[in-house]
Amino acid sequence: MQCLFGQGASVSSIHPVGEGFHATGYEVRMQGPKNDRVFARLISPLEFGHDLSSARIEAMLEASHPMPHALPTYAVVGIAHDGLLVDLTHILEVVAIAQFLPDDAINFCKILRTPTHSNEEAIRLARNTQDNALLMAQAMADIHASQAFAGTSQEAQSLYKRSLRAVIHNDELAAGVADLIDFTSASWISHEDVVGLLADMERVRHNMGNHPERIRKIHGDFWANNIYFHTDEQGRRVPIVTDGRLVWGEPGIDAGWMVGEFAMQDLIRFGKFGQAFSAVAANALLQYVEKTGDTQLFSFMALPYSFQAFAEAFFTPDLTDETRRKLFATSWGALKSRLNGEPFDLAALNAYTEAGLVKLVPRS
């Protein structure tokens, strides 16, 4: 700490302020000339899903007005595996990890991924998450409506042109996932299949070029580490969208994440799509579309769903090779359907697993 803040720094206290999806946040108080003050938030360990550089974030901040949350005046510091301290103050996504949350706040994915040991338990869990899913759909609709997405096309196109290479997109993120795969030992996927997926992902994004306002950001931030639920003073269950959210989220990407997260639970728990969790996702998606009128999003959901399914196939622990291959097949199948001019269809996921895009038996 003294290496970062100077030899004269006097740390009066360090204590946890909340556990995020990827790490734990700590508040550091420093003894100043007049009083104690919050000097930094520490993030440990420093291993969140994808590194967003300050330059990339700042490019979006410059074009974003007004910001829903101001950047903090204190420092945000990450502790890397080698013990080095990394300045994260301008990386808004990780600020949320150290955000103050109510004591009863529960991360959404910890609820959704509760272990079950029978189909009956899985069905009960799906029913119990129905209210949470509808609350999320309402929160998404409120946020997207307040951002007046339909009226920001010119502004969004300007951002897209300025920051085409500064803002990470789903196909570039997917390439980053592919870089982590050891194809010599991964029995569930081949290098050729991944190259084919990435090529189709780029084709889909290119075909969206006349709608830059709808592909302006990597994800819409209804992401695992951004969603919590707690009970308010009136006894109501309410969602919390943490400060990691940026204003340039895309509705289709938010919806794509939600559908992907629920659909994956069907595959893991029942061995196929179209079961209890997919029904929950369909109901939430229907409510969202009814409240926003945004039927156009079905033309853009293939891209975020594809990235979600591919990333989950690789990163989710304890999946069988068959489950990983099926997730990958839906990732690629959604892209193929979009290239054929078809909108995203939740009911088609099982068909994608049977389309022969990837082998669903171990390779010899």
C-alpha cells in the first residue's frame, strides 16, 4: 500500500465492503491531516471476466451524457496474483465489485445456479425464479425506456464511428475466449469449429452495420455480476443493478443474456432445451417486449446469445463434454439462422443441437 500511496501514507483500517460475483471488495481508510477518510477500494483477486482498459472505457464515457452514476473520487485498486497493485479507478465495470450493497442482497446467479438433485427440484427452482425473472424484465424495460434508445441513433452512430476499434464487441470477445482453449486436450470442440463460429459471428455483426446504435457495446450489463435481489423496507423483492452498468447498453444484448442464462439451466438440469427454465425466460421476454414494444430486438439477439453460449460452454465448471458441445451448437446455430434472415427463436435451440454443426460424441 505504501508503494502505491507513498511512504507517508497511514492506513487506519481495511475491511470488507461486499462480495461481488468475481471478487471481494475492501474499503481502505487513510489517516489524513484532519480526519479519517475513504482512500481506496481494493478488489481481490484481480481476475474478472474480461479486462477492459481505461482507454476503452474512457472512449465511451466521453460520448456518454448524462452518466447514471458518477465515477467515485476515491481510488479503485486491484490486487493481482503476483501481489502487484493495479489502478482500476477509471474501469467502471469493476467499481461495482466493491459497491456497498444491503446485507440481504443475493447475487442472481447464485440463486439461479442452486444445485438440484432431481427433475422435480429443478422444476421447483424454475418456478421460484419466475418472479425474479419478471422483476428483471421490468427493470430492463424501465432502464431502456429511460435512455430513449429510439431517439439516439445519430448520437450512437457517431460513437460507433469514433470508437469502432476502441469498444470491444462480442466477436472480439469470443476470439479472446478461443485463445484460452487448449485444442490439444479439449475433447468437446475443434479448432475448425471455433474458426467457423468466429467467422459467422463477424458476418452477423457486419450485416448489422446499418444499425450501429444496436451493436454499440459488448453487453447490456444485465450480467451475472451486476444483478442482485434484496427485500426493501416495505417487504418487496426488488432487483439491484450495480454501478457496473454503463449507459451504452443494448436491449437485445440484455435480453440475449437473460435468455441464455435460463436456457443453459434447462440443458444442464434436464439434458435439453425447452423445459421449465426456458418457459421462465419466454415469459420474461414477452413481458419485456410488451412494455417496450421493441420487437426489433429479435433481429439482434443472435449475436449476444451466441457469445453467451460459447463463453458458458468454456467457462462453466463441471459440465459434461456433451453439454459443452450442445451449448456450442446453439451458439453457432443462432448465427446461421440470422445469416439466413431469421430472427432469434428460443424454441429453435434444440433443433440447433441436432443440425450437425458439431459432433455430439467425443472425437477419437
